[in-house]
Amino acid sequence: MSTAERNVSLDQEINPWEAQNARFDFAARKLNLEEGLWKLLRTPSRELIVHFPVSMDDGRIEMFTGYRVQHSIARGPCKGGIRYAPDVTLDEMRALASWMTWKCAVVNIPFGGAKGGVICDPHAMSKGELERMTRRYTSEIIEFIGPETDVPAPDMNTNEQTMAWIMDTYSMHARRTVTSVVTGKPVNIGGSRGRIEATGRGVMVACDECLRHLTLDRDSCRVVIQGFGNVGSNAARLMMEAGYKIVGIADKEGGLANPHGIDIHQLIGYKDRNQSILGFRGAEAVPSDELLVSECEILIPAATENVITSRNADKIKARVVVEGANGPTTAVADDILAEKRIFVVPDILANAGGVTASYFEWVQDRQGYFWKESQVNEQLETILRDSFDDVVRYAEAHNVNNRIAAYMLAIDRVAFTIRQRGIYA
Ligand code: NAD
């Protein structure tokens, strides 16, 4: 079974929009999806590009470009993160928006998919510049977003402070406080308990389910994690606390390895103080790309896209890959991992803890009634365990890998809803 052409160029292989289309087409064909629905679901419904000015600290005016892409509102308002990075592209936004539609459908929550981003180098900007850029970007996309239409959340290089600025800007224009316009806010202003660590918690639940499914033992499980931001550091901490041995952490500037396990509490404190994991004394320095192909039972790519490609997939030694990041594996690499019989928990299932807790936050904001953290965690874990079972059973029943099973399950749910509603065409 092959999801992708093997002899594509690396540029094509790592284009996330091509990667999503390759999986979508394969899953749609397996489902015998009608041609009209196929065309409808392959195309994002709205794409907004904005160019806007920001006053920089030195008095200059700088122009920035931002995007918001909405893929589908069939099952509810759009939902999806906002990222700040120099290499944000429209194709990346399209892919991430589509993945959000499939992710929400896999965990069966009533949202469609969207994604937004601004081309910028957030690490070279002051807090004041970031605040002004966030507020102006929000005002440029203000007709596009709202609690009933499209609800942003944090993603790469954005956080609860960014969400607080967006909520405040939206509320200033609305002349009333509208907390449910974004999720991932500070708890004090309508955020949900448990949201910050929810994606990492979901990754851990996926790992637990893999162990159960493959009858592996947690105590003898060596784990390597790429990325030590929100997803990676929370997954690492929760998993260490649960008894997993984290033997490698690969971050942007370099990696760390310790066969006896890295003390993640100490490493989090170290990164907070130094803004980097380099120089941490509780582990040996190792190049990040070496860690990705090192000996371990579980590999968790939790940094960015396209880190497992045709260039390194055949060298991966992990028994299980649990995708904390969005799009870390290319379609060509999927086939190589399948040949090696590596058990992959795809991104649209493995990192769905974030959007699930975001759904809880949106519900709490609209009710004005806030849950205890234990309630958030319990409901999150139930949804993710059930979704894992759904995907693995679907894969077995249709003789496809977990990623294609997750796509098929999701496409089937969205298509069913559209057939019920009818197509206004
Ligand atoms: P983040 O900005 O908090 O952290 C990203 C981390 O990855 C940083 O530590 C950075 O140094 C590292 N990194 C970046 N490029 C790297 C590379 N090439 N090699 C090694 N390390 C690298 O971002 P995040 O919120 O943790 O998101 C990480 C991934 O998870 C993204 O793909 C994002 O879309 C996805 N995701 C995030 C959430 C969430 O709730 N934050 C939810 C679902 C999916």
C-alpha cells in the first residue's frame, strides 16, 4: 500500500499541502467518496491574506503579512492555532487548516478546521512589538473570527499572552468582553485549567494506549522527544512523572542524551533560566538529528513539520512514533515507516489533546461555569482513549495504517454531516 509517489523531489515531498492532499486522496479513494464531496473537502472554504503595519520600538513602521485559512464549517465553528514564524506560507496554512478539520472529527468534537499565521521572527521582536503586531493582525481578521465562526488558539511561538491580547482586541471592538473568541487564554480571563499541558497529556495517553495495544512495558520504555516547547516539555514532564524514561531531548539548537533518563523538572527550570537546553549538566550533548535515529522504543516528534522524510525514515529505530507536532512525517516517509512495521500514532490523533481541551474551554466560557482540573483531565483522557480505539479498530477493519484510518474516519464523519445538511450549490 502506498500513499505517495516515491520519486518526487524533496521540495514536493516537504510541501505540507501536497502531504495532506496525498493522504486525503488515498483515504477518499478507499472510502469511495463521491466526486463532488471529494472536491469540496479537498478545498479550503476561505483564505484571507492581510498586509498590515506595525510600529517598531525604534520608531520605524514595518509591514507584516498574515493569513487565516478556514477549511470547513460543516460540523461547527472553525478552530485552529495561530503561529508566528519566518517561514509561514499559505500552503502550510491550508494544510494545517485541513488537518484541524480531520483532527476535530477524529476526536468527534463539534468544530471545523482553520489556521492562521504571521510571517515574522518573534525571537527578534520585543514584547511591545509582538503585542502591537498581534493586535493589528487581530483587527485585520476581525470579521473572520468569533465564538460562532472561527476560534483561534496558540501554536508555534504564540502562547496564552498572545491569546489574551487577541481576546482583548476583539473585545475592545465588540465593546464587551468576549472570552470565547479564543482558547488557550490565562485561567484568570476565561482559560481552562489543564489547557496548557493538554497537548502533552494527550501525547502521553497515546503512548499509554500504544503500550497496551502492543503489550509493551512502561518501565522498560526509552523515550526520545524532539522539541522542548509547549508540547514536548509537557509530554516529557508528565511521562517522566508516570514512569517513562526520557533518554533524549532534541531541541532547535542541539540535543541532550542520558541512557539513565533525563530529569525533566530540572531541565524545564534550566531552560526557563537560560532560554536554551544547551549546557544542561544532567545529560550529554548530542546533535539533534542523531537523536531522531537513536535507539529507543518511543520517538515523539513534537517540534515542527517534515522532520521524518525519505532522507532519514529508514534509519529510525523506534518501535513506535507518536506525532506530537503537526505534519512531522512526509507521505513518502509514511510508506518507509510502514515497511519497517513501525507503529505510528498520527498527528491528527496524537496531538488532539490540545483542541479537545480548547473545546472544553469554549464550552466553559459560553456557560460562564468553570471546571476543576481533574474533570478536564478525566474527560480529555476518555475522549483520547476512545478515539485511539476507534482509529486502531478502523485500521484493522480496513487493512490500512493508522494515519489513513484516522483520515478515513474523519472524512467519513464530515462527509456524513454534509450529506445530512445537503450541499448549498
Ligand atoms: P513551541 O513553539 O512551544 O515549541 C516548539 C519547540 O520545537 C521549541 O522548543 C523549538 O526550539 C523546537 N524546534 C523547532 N524547530 C526544531 C527543529 N527543527 N528541531 C528540533 N527542535 C525544533 O511550539 P508547540 O506549541 O510546542 O508546538 C510544537 C508542534 O506541535 C507544532 O507542530 C504545533 O503545530 C503542534 N501542536 C501544538 C499544540 C499546542 O497546544 N501547542 C497542539 C497541537 C499541535
